[in-house]
Amino acid sequence: MTEEFALNVAWACGLFDGEGCTSNFRSHWLTGNRARIYARCSLGQKDPRVLRKFHAIVKVGNIKVRTANGGPFYEWTAGALADVLTVENLLRHHLGEVKQQQMRRAIEATTTVSGNFKEKPHA
């Protein structure tokens, strides 16, 4: 790892540790009584340049623009498990303990669950 890349990773860790989130969500489209629980990393900012730099460092995920409180709001997300694992692998050694635990719990909760779920709507 070059010194410049190491500094960029440290910057990304600081940003994600303070502003980022790793959480779980349940799939909206279900088959029968099975749903998929996904892990997702996200990071929101009003200035897209910050997210572009973060995205260039982690090399996974997407940046989308949303309208909030009358102005644009930008969000970087990584929802594929491989992408979440890539972020964890890159950042974990420099993240604080709380963020490391949050990320680990979200990854460990990724599974297929059974239950009383609504069926996928038909077109």
C-alpha cells in the first residue's frame, strides 16, 4: 500500500466512522414466505465531491442524489454483500470499535429468513 493510498484510506475511515452507517434491510420482493436480509453501508453528504472521493477510494457502491429540505442531498450506498465486505476489509483496521461492531453485526445478520410475508406483487 503506497503512502498516498494509506492516507486516503485513513481519510475514508474518518469520514465513515463519523458519518457512515452499516445497517440491515429486508428485501421488498419476496417469494412465498421467504425474505432476504441484506447488509448495506451508506454515507450521506450535501457536497457530492466528498462522496466522489470516498467512492474513488473504496471502489464499490453508487452515489445517488435525492431532494431533501428543498435542496440536493447525495448518498453513497453499497448494498451487495461483496461490496459491504470490500468496505469492511479496507476500513476495519482504522474504524473505531463502535463502527466495527455495527458493521460486523450487519454482515452477520445477512441471511434468508422465513415468516409471514406478503407475496411479490404481480404486474
